[in-house]
Amino acid sequence: MPEEKTDAPAKPEAPADDLVTTQHSITVKGRELSYTATAGRVVLKEEVVKDGVFEGHKPKAEVFLTSYTLDGADPLKRPVTFAFNGGPGSASVWLHMGLLGPRRVLSGDVGNLTAPPYGIADNEESLLAESDLVFIDPVSTGFSRAVQGEKPGSYHGYQPDVDSIAEIIRLWTSRNGRWMSPKFVCGESYGTLRAAGLAEHLQKKYGMYLNGLMLISSVLDFATLEFNEGHDLGYALYLPTYTAIAHYHGLHGDRPLKEVLAEAEEFAVRDYPYALARGNRLSDHERAATIEKLARLTGLSEEYVDAVDLRIEHIRFFTELLRRDRKTVGRLDGRFTGWDKDYGREEISADPSIDAIVGPYAATLNHYLHAELGYSNDLPYEILSRAIEQWSYKEFEGRHVTTAGKLSAAMRANPHLKVHVAFGWYDGATPYFAAEHLIAHLQIPKALTANIESAYYPAGHMMYVHEPSRIQQSEDLANFVRNSSNT
């Protein structure tokens, strides 16, 4: 009898790690550092229990990492920093190639942007001099993807995102024998909200206590940034940033920036909230005085401030500030200006600050991974993921999104946890005064406030785009790691 033929499809191969390791060296402050770079995807698995029966570990996602470890270092003393950006939906390219890693993009800055095809150079201020580095791209960013048959959307939410990043940190720490190393987490933007949640989650789930958190362009509570009807806090907390941006564009004459900001901050915590709270009970005299003060601080006209009922929304501000000059202002970095298709719009059609830097970072990262780290993948490297259409905050249903309580709990449980907060004066996405407000309201004993340090830079959201800020910030973070490692 002839054998029967079947057309059953071949079972797909189980996903496997595809890490590539290369050797490099760099000179930092006259010191030659030999290091090992490892790039590739790590399979994230989930323990499966059905009807009380353990059925094994099921592959769920492949998470892309790039790590740098100093050759010959003592793992008991050598710190390691886990870093990521925000979005949600952003890969870690910005911190990786802009600030922390051993190689950096040459993108230029306001008024002197680098032309394609851009450039790459050694980062002589790399944090690698003080700490090993692990850059993590959350699922659906970079080369990270759900495995075949799984839904990417199951990772597109606050808690599953924290769970997956925590598991990657645990895996890397265990596989590399680094449980006794000083450990740091560095996040930017939404990554700071993630980092604060991770600090508590790592402690509770794995007993992994961190030495420090680096919160760059911090936002831990969305209520400080929102412009919802009946909710006026955001208008006051954005005011000093509007003032800083107006100052940068010459709308405060020769007054020093800090003098102007001091006036804006004082108004933002006292008279301005009072005026907003009074509503139609505000007298004509009080309203006129408030309009005059707001217009002078923000660089907007009194007619505009009056028309928006004293409430200046941020995207509208970036559209309005330089309308008379037919220019728009950057949201991520208010130093940048751009053009729009017309100047009667209420909202800018694009952010000139992100337009200015996406190209250099995309080109450099794709070249670097392939040509220098030897990692190839036919997938597009998703810098700002188009796959994430919605982000779930179901854990916060009925209340605003915040991880301030989680950071407070982590600090109370681990009184050795240090926190570094970095602010950009011209950051219109996560304004510095909103972050200051949040930090001042953490539920920690007064003694623990000494564990928090702040650093300010004359730039925007990615303050390291500004070369003097990059150099200073690199030194500040190196000092933070050095002083917080307890070795």
C-alpha cells in the first residue's frame, strides 16, 4: 500500500534568543575601557497553569536588548543601569545613542542641525565609565515583538508593560550573575512613570532592591499635565515653562532667565490658582490684573489670554507664541521653531523639535546595530511605534494615572533608594514645575527627602541634544551612580 500524503502544516520553530556579542574599547577621560557589547532579542516566557496544572513556560514575546559590560570588572562592585525611554511606544534609542551609551549620534542642535547622512562618534562622557548598561525596548518598539500567535496589544498597557520589563531585568540579572551588583533604573518621559512603578514591583515580586532611579524629563502623575474641564492644576504648572520658552525667544528683554522664572513660579503657586478658582466671582479689576500678568509672562497678547479665559493649553501655546512671525514652537523642546501649512490653526500640525532629531537617531541606530554590533533583522526598528494605537490604563479606572504612591512606597521600604530627577527648562511635554510639584508631594518622611536630588538644564525634553547640557548631564549622572552605589 502506498503511504498516504498529508498536507499538515509544519509546526513553527520555537522562538530562541538571537544575541550577538562583539568586543570594543573606548577612551573616557584618558582611561581606556574594554567592553563587551551584546545585542539581540531575548524570549520572554510566561508560566502557564491550567486547571491547577503547570503546563510549562510559553513564549510570549521577543524583547530587544543592547547591553554593555566592562571587561574584567568585579560584579560585586560594578553597577548596572537598566535604561528605557517612554512614549509609551518609544524605543530606547534616545538615551542609548544620545546620552548614556559608548557611541553617540551627531545630530546638531537648534540653528545648526546636521545634514543627512548624519554622523556617529565615541561618547567620551558615556556612563559606561561608572556602570554597565542595558537598554531595553518594550514590546512593539525597536525590534521587540510578540511571538507568532500572540497579541501585541496584551503588552500595550501600564501593568503588562511593567511586568514584562521587570521580568527582562530579572532574567538579565540572573543570567549574568549580577544580583549582588548595585542596580539602577533610568527612564525618560513615560519611562519615569514606568521606572517608579518598577521600583516597587521589583521589590515586591522579586525582592530586588535598587540603589537608584534616574528620572529624566519626569512625569509620575498625569493629573499635573492635564487640561480637562474643571481641572485647573495643569494651567498653573505649565506657566513657568511657557515663561522660559518666551524668554528664549527674546520676549523678556534682558531680564535673566532665573529672575523671570522666579516671578512665574511665585504667580503659579499663589495668585494664578486663586484667579482660576474664583471663576465668575473674580472681579473685573482682578481679572484685568491676571490677564496683564499672564500675557507678560507668557509672551502672548492680552486679547488672547482673555479669549481663552485665562487658561492657556500647551499645544495652543506652541501654535500661538510666534504666530506673528509665522513660526511654530517645539513641544519637546521649545527652543526649536518650524513652519506650518497655514497660520490660522489652533494647533500645530507637527512638532518641529521631534522633526529635527528623528532622522539622525534613526539613521545612526540602524547603521550602528548592523555595521558595528553585527546584529541584523529584517524587521523595521520602531523608534516611535506605529503599532501602538491605544495604551490601557485600566488599573487606574476612575482615577488619574499616577505612580507617585508606588515610588513613595518603594522609598519607605528601601530607605537607601536614591532618586535623581533631571529637568529641561524648555521641555513643553513634561514641564519642570509639574515634576517639582509631584516630588514635593511624595508620601515619604522628611528624612528621606535628602535621597532626592535635582538637576536643571537649558534645553528641552531630550536635554542632551544641547551639547553643554549633554556634557553636564553625563557628569551629573556619573556622580549620582558613584555616590549611590554603596560599594
